[in-house]
Amino acid sequence: MPLSIGAIIIGDEILSGRRADKHLPKVIELLSERGMQLTWARYLGDDRQRLTDALRDAFASADVVFSFGGIGATPDDHTRQCAAAALGQALVLHPEAKLLIEERMRDMAAEKGEVFQPDAPDNVHRLNMGVFPSGAQIIPNPYNKIPGFSCVSPGGGAVHFVPGFPVMAWPMVAWVLDTQYRDHAASGQWAERSLVVFGAIEASLTPLMEDIEARFPGIKIFSLPSVDHPEYGRHIELGVKGEPQGVDQAFAHLRQALEAWGAPLGPELVR
């Protein structure tokens, strides 16, 4: 069965409009490149209770979830603490994360021509970025070595926590997909085929849509109406999506049925 994959995107700055989210389109792109598809997404502010509840739901599911943001060590970063609360686990300093953070601090000191002082207050505070729920596994960060982390609940829900910075988060998500879900990428091919239908309304197309889903199990049909498209004007993009062979069969039936109905058709669209 295809993986059910979710995304949680965290930050008051996104909900207030101070920052525009770039993670959602990128995670869709990364999944698509591997024959996978995003199932759901949630936006959350920096509210501990809401975030804990959302993570508890994620862990209770069998979904694979990517969580973006809030894993730093400033007062507005709550994700690590909420993950621990959702799992009922203690927060502990991950030994490998500690070594990586110290390596990063040592590099920073060398760049400034300074001697690394592990007991300096700032450096001790930075170690909080390696404090994860007990049992977490690290996600390597190729940008600055400060890792993210993954947690799996007893029920099978897996949440992978990465920073909010795209330059760090996106390679980390790609690493998780390529190391932990490669087998699913190999077997999880996904296709979409659709075409433009002029002069129809969704209500009149509904019986055909229902018939196609009944005839072709595992295939989903979609209808995207538009009233002011710059090229096609008022139309409906009607299509099917799912496993490629099933999509081809369902699309052939869809086109045949529309032609028999006498619907004026525009171009085919393939994704």
C-alpha cells in the first residue's frame, strides 16, 4: 500500500504573514520525484498545547510525517518539548547530537580564530538543540551539522523533525526519504491524466465520476472547475489519478464516456 504522508509546518510568522511558507510545495516536489504523494498538511502556530495535540495524533496514526520548524533552542521553539509530551517520553541529550553540535561550535570558534570553550554559557545553551525525546534517532544536517531527529511511536507513527530553514530542511527530508523509504519510492509510482471539458457543470458529471471510481478500485477521480482561466476560459479539468496502469485504463474509459456524451473537449493534461 502507498504510504500515507503528512506535513506539519510550524510558526507564528507563517500564520501572521510575516513569512511565506515554502515547505509545502517543496515537500510535494520531493515526494513526486520519488513516486510518492502528500496525503495531508497542517499549519500550526507556536502554541504548545495545539502542537502537542497534533503530534499526538500523528504518532497515533500509521502515517509518515515531516515536521518543519521549532526545533531550535530559543523561547519560541517548542517542537522538541511537544514531541516528548506527545510520546510521554523524557527529553535527553542525544550523545551523537552532542558530538555534532560540539563539532559545529569548534568549527565556528576556529573560523573566528578563537579557542573553543565548551563550558562557555552560550555553548552550553547550544547543546539544548540536541535534547530530543528518549529513543529518538538523528537526521543529519549537511548545512551546519546541527541535526534534526526522528521518533517512532509504539503504534507505528513516524515523525521526522527538521528545522524551519529551507536550506537545511529540504536536504534532510530528501535524506530521510532516500534512506528510510527507498523501497516505497520504488513501488509507489503515481500518475495523473486529465482533460479540459468545456460547457459542463460538475453536477452533470457526478454520475460519471462515481461510475469510474466504482469500476476502477484504487483510482481517484478529480474535478477542478475554473471560471476565468486565461487560456481556456470557463471549463472543468476532469481527470483520474493513481497507479499508472489503472490510470491509463480509467482515463480511456473517461474519454470514451465524455465523447459519447458529446462534451466538447480540450487538451489532455499529464502529470
